[in-house]
Amino acid sequence: MITHLVFFKMQPEADGHTGAENARILVEKLKDLPASIPELVKLEAGLDFSRSPASYEVGLMTQFKSRDDLEAYRVHPEHRKVIEFVQKTTSDRAVVDFESQG
């Protein structure tokens, strides 16, 4: 199983919305992806509630059966649309991809 984790820091204002509004929009866009991308085994996305100095505003966890499925997700047109939104509205992101047996 491949797990893909992404954390997003939002710009204070972008694309006509506040950072908090864009964070909510991003979570909804992410949650819509499984309907279009069959390679996605599992997707969870949510807003940070701790608001610590080290926090990112949005967290994403996705799982795939294989590295090839992760790559299919990366280039899928619906995922690319979300990436366009991310590029306009975020200031930073962190990514970790790892493989596990479970």
C-alpha cells in the first residue's frame, strides 16, 4: 500500500477569498476526487484544529495499491485542476510518500 500525505499552508488572501475560505474550498475539492479517480483506495482531508505555530491549515491522506496508481492520480485531469487551485491559494506545502505492507 502506498500512502501519500500532503500538508498545505494557505495564503492570507488569494483568488478572491480569505485563507480560511480557501482552506474549506480546498478540502471540498479534495474530497470530490475519489468520484473521478478510480486508483484512489482511500482519501481523507480536513482542516487543522490545533492552530499551533507549526500547523498547516489543510491535511490530506490518500492511499493507493501501487506506485503506478499514485502516478496515475498525479497526472489525472481532475487532480491537475485541484493542483491549479493549490498553486493560486497556498504559500507552502509538505509531502511524504511511503510504502507499507498494511
